[in-house]
Amino acid sequence: MDRAPLLDRYRELVLHELPRRARAEQEVVTADHRFGRIVLDHAVGGRWYDSLDRRRGPAFTQLDNGQLRVAVAVAERIAVEGDPLLRELDEQSLRWRGKRAGRRRP
């Protein structure tokens, strides 16, 4: 698959589709930047900012093609499986940061 459609799909899922659905269903995560954190972390297998340069523009544009495919696949899984998967992925993302899951703001 060409990179441009993957980037477009990432944007649509993380910035629009997932937050919209999460707000409607009152899921644990509703903010687009939190979806971005979760998806990016799982695409790189750890804290995304350890692999990508925060100063070089949007992190998702720095993913290599394989990582971008993983990011889109993770976001698609969240769209299908919803809150139970989202909670699991969020908890792992927070563990990579040395933070505890629990009380979470949207």
C-alpha cells in the first residue's frame, strides 16, 4: 500500500473517528492526543519519543512504512474492539512511561 493512504487513514482514525466514537460511548480515552500516544507507542514498541524526534514535526509522519502499517492496524483494532482493548493498550503505554493506570481523565 502506498504511504499517503496510510497517513490519511492514521489521521482519520486518531484525530477524528476514534475520539468521536469514544466520546459517544464514554470510553476511558477520548482525546485525540491520547489516542496518538497509545497508537504510536504500540507502533514502535515503547515510548514513541524514544524512537521519534519530537522536534521534527508530527511523530506519525516519522514512522517507517512498517511502523505506519502497525499504527494503522492498532487504530483499526481499537475501532473494532473498543474500550476493553483501549484500556489494555493504554495501560501498557502508561507502564512504558513508568505511570500507573487508574484514574484517567478523558
